[in-house]
Amino acid sequence: MWELAAESNYSSDISALVDKTMRYNNLRSTYIEPGQVIYIPVRS
């Protein structure tokens, strides 16, 4: 997940994006499996 967050260009605070994504998807770990669908929050 960290690599996806770093590539997203969302903001300079990658940690905040990872945290927000984990909460948005009810994840307990940053580990994601191939084929797993997750939603990445976007700025409005």
C-alpha cells in the first residue's frame, strides 16, 4: 500500500494517505493481496 500511496501524488504526507485509505477500507494492515480491491480516497 505504501508504494501505491507514494505513486498517487496525493500529497507530500504519504503516511496520512495510507492511514486514510486503511480507515476507508476497514483494513487492519497495510498488506494487500494481488486482485484485492481497495478504494483510495480522493480530494474533493
